[in-house]
Amino acid sequence: MSTGLVLGVETSCDETAAAVVEKGCEVRGNIVSSQVGKHSPYCGVVPELAAREHLENIHMVVGEALGTAGVGLDKIAAVAVTNGPGLLPALLVGVNFCKGLALANDLPLIAVNHFLAHIYGAFLDGATSDLYDDASYPMIALVVSGGHTSLVKVESSGVAEIVGSTVDDAAGEAFDKGAKLLGLGYPGGPLIDKGAHGGDPRSFAFPRGLTGAAGKPLAPENRFNFSFSGVKTSLLYHSRRNGLILEDGDMTRNIRISEEASPELLRDTLASYQQAIVEVLCSKMLDAAEFFGAKSLVVCGGVACNSRLREEMSRRVPENIALKIAPPKYCTDNAAMIAGIAWHYLKNGISHGIDTDAFSRMSSPILTAPWK
Ligand code: KG4
Ligand code: ZN
């Protein structure tokens, strides 16, 4: 008889994470080792550096997850691992480690799609039953992170279709690159979120990409797509024009904020920049909700930590539509979402062979959610 305990491992980007989750919902141990300190000098994730760090930490992180859960591998029913999408060198560390673990302990190996796992993570705080309820569908999920900005329509059958994605940068990248441009540090999202507090979000009119604003007609195929490269470029020009940055270097250099720049100007700039990103995310999600007749909405991924996004979504979503915003600890990359979703494969007798490969990008916009 299966214990229902799944050990999950996540190494798709710059967090080495492991978790033990019981029957898809009870998180028994959840360890995340962040590499932020290693990547911050580069203001972005260096894939080979991430892989080396994963290799160094994975053994310890898995041991800690098991220790926190108070179980040994003998109690584990399956090993689950993110096999994509993500940074290939980083993914390979987790995938190969878990293959070895599964083989050595005669356990099934379950390969998990990181993107679908982010959606699942929104329900890990005791709300997984909402996922099984047909009344929640169609569901529209906004997966918004450093690697993704996509709108996904999930049907009660479990078919999950990506109906819109970014045509250039992800929203998380817009936060990270914006913060880099202003010399604030990495990762940019939390720093901009904090720095924008008290600022006036209406101070400066940053562009709202692919919304049909600014008189540019929106092509129908871009209705649910996103673009964040314009707002980033606009921030560069704005910062030069207003003397916010010390030198007008390009986006790849570290730039310091001018000491003469007023703190109010910086706060208003950050608040307005953040508002431009948040408004596009909200309006596209609400438009998709109306168009597809959504019964529930999900906001997940690292950017879902953003306080302004959480506020605006909560304020703007109509009362007749259920809104689930992932709890912050399950927004950013973690392995609880991996172990949780994997239980549904295990329950249905599905495992993936030892020849399972890692992949960097999704090959199809249609996925199958295993929880339905
Ligand atoms: O989901 P995640 O941990 O990794 C990926 O799968 O990409 O997301 C990381 C992203 C980073 O771009 C980070 O700046 C952003 O999430 N982020 C935020 C906030 N916290 C994290 N963005 C805006 N506001 C935040 N509070
Ligand atoms: Zn992620």
C-alpha cells in the first residue's frame, strides 16, 4: 500500500529545492536553497553557474526535506522532478540526480512540467479540492515569472491551452532588467515592489504594450499576448531624461542612481513602472476571463508575489469569479508544487522512464493537467 508520499525536486532556474508532499496536498517538508547571492553580480541567472550550485547543494537540500518531513527514502512512494521548461544545464542536475535516486531505491520516477506545477502551487495551501471541482472551470491561469508570462485556459477535462504569451520579455524580466538599469540589484521584482511603496503610480505614463493604448490598433492575434520590451526601453529614456541614472550606458552595464536624484522621483518612477506592468497583466487576464467565460482565475509564478498585482487583481476581479492568488511561498520556484502535482500521476499509475529527458521550451501550447 502506497504511503502517498512523493519526494519532489526542482532545479529549473536558480533555486535548488526539494519537498515531501503527502497525497498531493499536505506539505510535510519544503526546502528552498536560493542562489541569489551567486547571480546578483551579473543581475541575472548564469545557467552554468546555476548548474554548478545545484550540484553542490542538491544532496543536502533533499536530505533536509526528508529530515523535516521526518521520513526516510523507505517511506517515499515516488521521486518527482521538474524536467522543463527551464535552463537546460540546471534542469539536468535535478533530472540526473532523481534518476539515480529512483534507480537505486527502486522507485518510480515522475517527470513534471514546471509551468503546470506553478498553477498547482496556487492550491497547495489547503485548497486543492477547488481543482477537482468542475464548477471551477473553465479556469484562466496567469503564469507570471522570470521565465513566463502566459495566460492558460484550463478546461474541466484537464486540457490546458496557452492562449497568450509574451512576444518578447517575461514580466519578471521587465522587473529584473528595470532594477538593473537603475542599479538597484537583483532580483529586481521584490526591490521594485519595495522601492515603489509611497510612490505615485500615476506620475509617469509608461507604455502598456499590446493593449491598443497609445492609438496603436491591436492585431486580433495579440489580444492575449504580452510585450514588455517597450516599457523597459521607455524606463531607460525616462531615467536619462530625468537625470536618474549616472551615466547613459546600455542595459548590460551596471548603472548607479545619481546621488542628486530625489528619492521622490525614484519612488514615483518605480511606482509608475510597476503600475504599467501590473495594469497590462490585470486587463489581459480580465479580458480573457470574459472572453472564455471563466469560472475561476489563478495568478501564480514569482511575479504573483508583487503586492500591487495582488491588490489590483483582488480589487478588479468581479465577485462572481473565484480568484486564487498563490501564497507567496508557493509563487516563486519550489518543489512542493512538483511533489504535489506528481501525486496525481502516481495515483493514476503513470511514471516516466529512466530515459526521461530535460527540455528548455515547451513544444506545444496544449498540455494535460493531471489533476482532472
Ligand atoms: O517563479 P520564479 O521564482 O522563477 C521562474 O520560474 O522564473 O520567478 C522569479 C521572478 C523574478 O523575475 C523576480 O524578480 C520576480 O519573480 N518576483 C517579483 C516579486 N518577487 C519575485 N516580481 C515583482 N514583484 C515581486 N514582489
Ligand atoms: Zn518558476
